[in-house]
Amino acid sequence: MDVTSMPLQHQIGQRMMVGFDGPELSEDVIRLIREYKIGNIILFSWNITSKGQMMDLCRQIQELVLKETGLPAFIAIDQEGGAVSRLPSDATRIPGAMALAATGDPDCALEAGRITGRELRTLGANFNLAPVLDVNSNDDNPVIGVRSYGSEPETVVRFALAMMRGLKEGGVLSCGKHFPGHGDTSVDSHLALPTVDKSLEELRRTELVPFQAAIDAGIPAIMSSHILFPQLDPDVPATMSRRILTDLLKGEMGFSGLVLTDCLEMKAIRHSFGTVRGALSALKAGADLVLISHTASLAEEAAQAIYDAWNAGEFDAAEWNESLEKIAKLKWTYGTLPAADPEVIGCNAHRDTNMALLKRTISPVNVPGGRLPELGARPHFVGCPAFRATLVSSVKADEVTFPEYMAARLQGRATVSAPNPTEEDIAAVVRETSGATSIVVGTYNGHLHPGQIALVNALAKTGVPVIAVALRNPYDLKMLDRSVYSLAAYEYTDQLFDALVEVLQGKAVPGGKVPVDVMPS
């Protein structure tokens, strides 16, 4: 099929990706596919309830898109692992980027990528929006953190490229993100427009290193960031900047793969420029594929605006056709690969490998004498429930809390604390833990919620041995009293808790090494 000879509406549909609410194809998205010939779908955790349901949903998407457009669909998903996992509990959910880097062994990322790719391919998704290539050089980064492989470009390169290879071997497209780098921000682009005021030379020394390495290694896709880099382009963020997407990424850095935007409904774009304007500008800047992940009416408006702009002569025809041909080639390659036996999804072999990986990720940070204290007869477990630290995180709904789960497994007591406890809250927790032989506290982005840090340090003053476990960003541990034993565990999941049980019982020795600086001063 000559994609460049398709009707214009079909061509526009190939250059858009949309999402929808709920576990079934909505009437809105069916209309978008039928009327606007939208050819690509992104799935989130709210679209998925089980492996069987996901397989059925992906099959329906592919059948409908192929019938209406003549090409397979890209079915994309943010299955980074750890804090950003969309897969259901009956599939395998690998550790996140920083956790894998803590093993010190890139083969762990390679194997995690293989498992994820194999299961995604079998479930019906062919495009994984990973690995994250951001270098997390800012401790206060609210949106990247553990999604990054570390604070050094070389670490990110070693592990991200291994993940990329694993995903390819598993049979899915990979996508490096968020170009030219989201690691040195203190603003979440889901909520506002961040600014990184660095020169190109500064970016070349840090942020651009993993992207260049991934390009050289043949990464098939790169996602743009909604960040303003005023020394590169003072007027618009990277997603909308031709200087950044075409001149820098494609020209200077030599990337010839697929350029796609982050979701254009994120507030950095929607509130500052408007989603429809963002879509038009991104395509003109050099993006091949624009994401409008939630609102059908915005996707319709964008499709119509692109149609009108094309007819007004606002697009370069040669660039337009090049994008279409690039998309079609990848679709016929990755949209038609055979899937494995469905029994591979969440199989015992994958789960055993994944548990072994998880145990290797747990990292001692402050363990005087090299041994954790014994829990004793009356351990007390404390910590807040998980919450959505950023909108990209997987939805947390009716999940067991760390203290309750651990108390049940280790015959102790539990206190569920507030995400940012007050002085009164802290005093109440100290009273509740009276008589404990040990206290284990799970923190969750405590470096951005100082009440959690104050709680741990108050418990340390009781004289009872205190073990703090960072269940998301390990930067929490930097702020604790030196008497507190501390571990970095990187994710707030029941599978991680199971791995942690053996560590706290002394049956497993935590061997990870945190790939960022977290030692308390």
C-alpha cells in the first residue's frame, strides 16, 4: 500500500494517537477511528483489568483500525516498570529503571526488557514507551526520579540500551524519552511548563548523552518533552520547536526514526498553548506522531485543524510523506509479528526471574556494621498509603498499604500514617509504637513531603532500632538521622514487599547500590 496516496483524512489519522477511559472501546474512540481514521491507540492502567481482557481489547482495536485505515495500529503503553506499570497483576511487572540500575548489571535490564516485550507482544501491544533516557540530576524532580536509571549519563546509557535491546528481542518497538531531557526540572510538565535554562554545550555534557547513544544504537522512536529550553528556543517548548526536533535531533544528532510527542493534554501544553495549537506546531516542528490521550473532542478539533492547515499549504509535502512512510514501515514490521503462546504471560518462569531481579534491586544505604537489626518479637510497621506522586504514575486504588502488608507477613503491628504528617500526627505515631522491639518505616517521596522525614527522625529518638525503607525515590534517605538503618526499594508494590520480607528476616542480603547520591550527611 502506498500510504502517501491515501485520502488526506486517512493520512492525518496515521499521524495521531489517542486514548480513552475504561476497559472497553468507547463510542468516542470508535467514532474517531471510523470518521477520522485515527490509526493509533495508547492504553493506560484504567483500560486494563486482566491479561485476558487486554488481549481481547487489543484484538478489537487491531481489527477495527485495520478495517477502517488499511494499516495495523500502533498500540502503545507506558510499561516502564516499577512506579509506571500499566500491566495487570496476572502479567509480569518488572522493576523500574533506577531499581534495575541498582543491580549494577545491565543484563538485568536486558532480561527485564525481554520479559516485558514478550508479554506485551502476546497481550497485543506493539509499542512500549520506554526506556526513559533522562538523567535525573535534580533530587527534587517530581516526575522522573526512579523512572531514570540514575544521575550519571554513563549509567543511563548502559542500562537504557540494554532495556532497548531486550524490548526489541521481545518483539516490540521501544521509545526513548523525554527529549532533550526531563531530568533537571523541579516542575512536573503534567501540571505546568518547566524551564531548563542550559546551553547546548551543557546539554551535550549530560542530558543529550543517552539520547545520542540510543540513536547510535538504532532506537526506533524518541518522545519529545514539554519543557522550555530558552537557550535553544526562547519561544516554545521542545515538543513545538523546529530548532529542537528537526535541527538538533534529526539534523545534528542524526536521528531518522519516529518522533512522537508526549501527551498534548498535559498542562504544560494545554494551559500554555492549547492542545490543538500544540499538535499543529509539533507536526510542523518535526514530530511524526502526536498524542492526545484523553479527550475525543480535542482529537477531533486537532484532526480538523491539521486538515485545514494541509489544505492551506502549511506543511512541507516531502516531510509529510517521509513521516507517513516511516510510520507505515514500522507498522508492517511490528504490527504483524507473531505473538507467543498466551501461557507465557505471567508464567512461573517470568515471575521467578522477576522476583530474583527484585531481590537484587534492594539497596542498603545506611547499615552500620553491615547488618540490619533483628525485628524482635514485637515489630511495628509504619508508613503512608501509596498516592499518585505524579499523573504519569499508575493509578493507586484499593491497594494494600505497606505497614498492614508487612505486619501481616511478619507478625507485627501496623500504623498507617498520613502522607505528610503534622506534629500532632507524629506524636500519635510515637505513642502507638511504644513497646515495639523494632520499627520499620516505609517512606514515599518523603523528600518532597517533609512530615515523613520528621516522623522517621522522631521515631529514631525513642531508642528503638528504626529501619527506613524508601518505597519510591531514595532521596528520602539522605535526610534521615544517622542512627536510622536505611534501604532503598524503589517501588510500592506487593511483589516488592514480598522480596523485602526476606531481607528483614535476614534470609536475604540486600546487594543493590543506589545509582544516585543518597548517603545522609
